[in-house]
Amino acid sequence: MKFNKIAFILSGAALLVTSQSCKKYLDTNPDNRTEINTVEKVAQLVATAYPTADYLTFAEAASDNTEEKSPGVGSLNQEFDVPYYWQDLPGTGTNSSGNYWNGCYEAIAAANQALESIEQGNFGNAVLPYKGEALVARAYAHFMLAVFFAKPYEKGGSNNSPGIPYVTTSEIVALKQYARGTVQETYDKIEKDLLEGLPLLSPSAYSVPKYHFTPAAANAFASRFYTFKADWEKVIKYSTLTAPGGDFINSMRPVSTTLNVMSNPDHQQNYTKSNQRTALLLGNCYSTHHYQTSPRHGFGVKMALMFTGANITGKLLTNKVYQWSAGNYGTLKYSGYFFYTGPGIGFPYLVMPLLTADESLMNRAEAYVQLGQFDLALKDINDFLSVRVLAFNPASNGVTLDKLKEFYGIADPKEGLIKVILDSKKAEFLEEGIRWMDIVRHRLTVKHNVFNGPTEAWIELKPEDPRRLFQLPNEVKLAGIELNPR
């Protein structure tokens, strides 16, 4: 199916107009679209309204889930090395933040085209689940752009710093100009689309629902969104709706049971399969991350201590951790795939877990903490850990306020509870990009080790450092969009 994706500028395509033929092309309105005249065509179009680029590589590299390995260990790769030093990776190559920017706006373009086709068509109620999906998908792509390219929302703050261009119409003119608006405006528009789309969704509209915004996946997205807005009552509401009947134990990843007894190859093959309960929303993302088993800046000995060292339960986490070679580790969460576009050519990709019940549960635990409901927070935390620790015994392994004070040396129970939530998520969502979101929300300072020969030193990324905002593709300046400060 062919459709107009989005402004050439926002998607970073066809930007260098150097020949007469290109000039003629850009003088023509880019409106060569297939007519969307059936519900089935709408559904096919909305299925493409999800980013096909990954944020995994740059988000993990910039976070404290990455380390510089010992001298001589690992190989250099700019996709990992440049964001590790919080520098801007030029271009829009695979695994880059610029490529993710493009992928999100291409997804937004598909959502917009679907919504306009629905508005113009006479499809009846049968099209409503796909209208809801398009609205929520548009909200999701804009939200993820805001996470990486704009300052975080501050509850009670002015939120008047630059947001990201919120695009709600298809492109019918060349070289359209855009404005970033403010963070407040961006979040208001995300919320509007999300709340309008969510009631329209259906759990039975798809043959493979894990790749679509079902009600469960949309509630998980709402749970994440409202943690960024610090609207804790809504976090509890939408998190609870994520799991059928509120049963998170049987909705989360079976880390210490089913997955634990699998062989390493089977674990890698099955972790993100759509028939596993490992995610509520999966994404096919163009990426070479899974081929990089020994990057100089990545998952090494220091990070492995999260799984081999002591934690508050008194037992080790049972996550699969594989050593590819000396000092080079992996989580065995991703298996590489290849989409062939011709004989021997095509695109490498991986299946990413974009939203999970596991994350929603911990969002709810954090909301309970913020509202002073510590007992409820402890229950959620222990439920989360119970499926990650082999033979978990609530009496001896469960987290309590006294254990928090002893283990962390923190007297304030609220601070201790937030600490264990963030630590648990840091380990469990390693190599998924979630840690960067917590760093942003909680204004955490990131520390990276660096080696100069045998000498190890540390560098820091503090909360107000402008490099915490990833840089927009340089080409967007042609659309009147200002880049992030440096």
C-alpha cells in the first residue's frame, strides 16, 4: 500500500535539493495516495502507524545501564560510543536518535492519513476500533518523541520550553513550516488523542493483537503517560486496567518459571514472541542492535552485578544473562530477523517490547508511594519480584519498610520505596530503554566510567545538562524548527 508518509522535512527525506529534477518534484504537491475506501484498507493503513525504528540503542547507551568495559574489551561502534559520551550522533543512520525521529513521524503520517480517510468515508461503526487505534498510535508516537527530544513535563511548572511538532494533518504541500510549541501544548494534545481514542478500541479487532493498541496496551500507555504527568490517581486507574481482573502475577513475564527453564537459544527465540505474555505491545523495529554482541560501551561486568550480586530479597534474580565473550554480556531478550525486499537484500530488525504489564505494575507501585499508600506499594513491589526470584517466599524474601531502611540505609520510607522500585526496574528492563525514562522523570544524575589507558575516571550528566535532550536531525531547520540547545 502506498500513501503519503509526512512532510519531507520532518521525516528527513528528500532534503537536499541539488538537481533540476528534484526541484520540479518538490514543486509538485506530494499527494500521490492510494484511495482508502474500505474498512479493511483503513485497518491495513493503521497497522503501519507504529514506529519502525528502535530507541533501544541510544537510550541504553546514554543511561547508567551501560559501562565502558576494561581496556581491550569490546569493539568500537559509534552507535553505542557517541551517545555514551552524550554527544550528538550526526545523520539518521540505523539505531540513531535521528532515525527514531523519522520513524515516529512516518508512523504519525500513517495515523493521520487513516483518520482523514475515516472522516471522509462512510464506514459506519465497524471502523471505530481503527479510529481509536490511529488516535492512540498518534498520541504514542508524539509522546515518545517528547520523551527523547523535549524537556520532561513538570507538574505545577510552566512547561513553556519547546515541545515537539504535533502533526494532525497529512502533507499536501511541499516544504511546510512547523512550530515546536511548548511542552504543555504537546502533552495536552497527547492527552486529547489518548482519551478520545481509548474508549473506541476493541480487544478482538486483530488477528495478532500484540502488534496493535488493544485496550490493555492503551491502558499501559496511559499508565506510562500519567507517570510523566505525575497524575498519580490516573496512574493507578490505568495501571489496574492493564491486567485482566487486576491479576498482574499471571500477566507478567514468567521470568523465574517458564522462561527460566528454557535453554538460552529457546529463551532468545521466545522472549518477544506474540504468543508469550511478555508484552502488551510489540514493535517490529529496523535495528542492528542484536548483532552487536561485544560493544566497547555496553552490558559488561559492572552491569552484570545486578544479577550476580545481593539485592533486597536476599536471593539472586533469575534473569537469563549470557556471556558472549570475556566481559561482554547480553540479556537474551532479542533474536534477530531479516525482512527481504529482494534476493539477498532487505532490512534487519528485531521485535521490541514497547509496553508491558510489568512496567504498569511498577508505575502503580510508584503512584501508591507518591500518595502515601505504602502497604499497597509494598504488595505491588513484592508481586513484581515474586516472578523474578526463584522460590520466592514472601515471609523471608519480601520487601518491608524495615528491610528498606537496613538495606539502603535510608530512614525515609518514601525515599526507600522509590529507590527499590527504580532499582528493580533498572535490572528487569535492562536493554529495553525504560531506564532512560526513569532518569528523565526523576532527574537522576547519570555517571559513566571512562578509561584513559589503565586509569579509570568518571563523567556525569546532571539534571540540567542540555545534552539530556537528544538532538533533532539537522535537516529539520529547513522546516523552521529550532534544534535543541548545546
